[in-house]
Amino acid sequence: MKQIVFAAHGCPIGCLGPYGNEWIATPNFDRLAAEGIVYDRHFAEFPDALAARKAWWQFRESVHRVLVRASRAEHDAPAEFYAPFHEWFDARPSSDDPSPGDALLRILPEVLDSLVDRASWILWIECDRMLPPWDAPQDVFEVYVEDLFEAAGEDEEPLQPWLNPPEGAFDSDDLAQWELLHRSYATAVTAFDADLGRLWEMLLERKLDETASFVFTSDFGFPLGEHGIVGPEESRLHEEFVHLPLMVRKPNANDAGMRISAFTKPSDLMAILNEEALPERDCVISTITREDGTEHAIRTDSHALILLEQAADAEEIEPPLLFLKPEDRWEVNDVSRTQADDVERLEAQIRAAMR
């Protein structure tokens, strides 16, 4: 058993071609999906980096475990979280490199060489490329804003990518800001995809496509103003925050092109990699606790309910939100007022699960 897991903090499904995005170029993600298995309904139980690590890292004792931190130090977990790993390598992005992925690609041969004589291992790579400040090369950005350049005219200053947007409330009616935000993010996604392709070529050179599984997943999504919020801190448990990518390519591209529609969650990852049976589920529940209360979301084949349990002294009560699935994919049409029975039924299902 040889496994390479690429875990990207803050990567939502909405930016990736395999999950239906048609305007952001992600050829290497598309290739991974075409050669592997795509899990279509993979949801975070707790959309938080530390919670995801707890869910993911349920390793078998016999497996040699190696961690590469290709992320900025501020996104590290506390040291005790890394206790399950036998070896650590740091591949922090460097401002001296043309791409944040260069440090990882430099150290990866050394890491892979250290594993050559082992029959069983898991290589876990942490990355924060989808969290701001983003890497958005100007030449790629200009492709995404070519029509905006034309509209601006010759006398206007060239547009620059918005690398570090403030998190919090966002006016989605401000179309200029919306376009700049989303096209800057698209640039970062395409640059990340290009580095993923470079990494994949390195693995191919070592014929690891024939002997190792390759996995891409994330711990939470990064909202981009879809519901009036940028970033995860104040976002409600909508699709862009809790619906996560999971793609698994097995050696020699077994099961190429398969899509799994069953509900899965991060705690299933080790069972998936070990080809163990997963429990049958008719729903997934996500939970997050904030200063204003604890929020739950339940997703079934037909509905998504978002319910905020507020403190008793809350000045204003937030009503539940109900959306029809799968037709209302991005949860824009709240039908809670017309389907009170479904709200009550799903709320009871959440409370029963929380006991």
C-alpha cells in the first residue's frame, strides 16, 4: 500500500472542472478525475482544519507515515497533532521562488527517495494555496480579465489581481468587486492546477502511477461572497463552505472515470483508501460553533436545512433555511416558509443525531 494524499486547505468544489466549473481552467484536476474516482457528495462534518485532521488521521500502525508541510506556518496545527507521523518535511513557500509550489517540487525527490525501500507508506502533503493571500500570476490574470481590459479603454491603469480580500461581509451586488474577486481567485486556481501538473509529472517519472494511489481533498471551502460573506469565519454552512472535493486515483487508473454519489465525509478517507466498506447514509450533518451559537446543517437526497441554535439572550432570532436538492445546488432559494413540515422533520433528525 502506497498512498499520496494532497490536502488543500480552503478548496471548495465550485472552482474545479470535475465538479462542473466550466470557466476556470483546471486541466490537471480534470485529468485526475478522468483517471480516478470522484466523490460527488463529500461533506465536512466540522468545517475546520483541526477537526479535519482528527477525522483524517486514523492510520494503521503498520504504515510508515510522512508529512510534508507545503503551507505557511500560520496554518500549521499544534505540534501534538503531528504525532502520528514518523517523519516531517517542510516545503514552505518562498518569496524568492516564481511559484509557491517550487519549494515542494524541490524537496519531493528527497522525500520519495526516502520511501523507495518501503513496501507500505502514506505521504501526506498539506497545502494552503487556496487561502489568501493568493498566488495569482499577472500573465494568467490578464487572460481572465481580457474582456475587462477591453472595456476599460487604453487610458485606464491595468487591472491587478486582488490577492488578499478582506474577510467578512461582502456586497455581492457590487459587480466590479465581484468580478475582480472571482477572476483573481480563478487565476490562483489555475496557477495551483499547473503546479499540481508538475507534481504529477514527477510522480510519473518514478512510475508511481503504477504503484501508488493519489488523492486530492480539502478540509473546508472558502466562500467568495456567494451568500454575502468572504472567508469561513462568518459563513453559514452553505455548499461553498462544507461541500468538499475528494478524488482518488488508484494504481494503473483502476476504476477510471467512476463517480460515487453516496454521502461521504472526511472520517471515511482511511476506509476509502483501504478499500473498506462504508456505512450507508441517507444524510450528512455539518456543525460549527461560533460566538452567536451552534449551527447545524443536514443534507439529504431532497433537502438541505441550515439551523442556528442561538443563545437564549440573542437579540434577533435567525430563522432556519431550507433548500430543495439537487435542483438548488448553490442554495439561493429558501423555501422554509412554504415547507414547514420538512423543516420540522429535518430539525428533529438533527436533534436526534446530536443526542
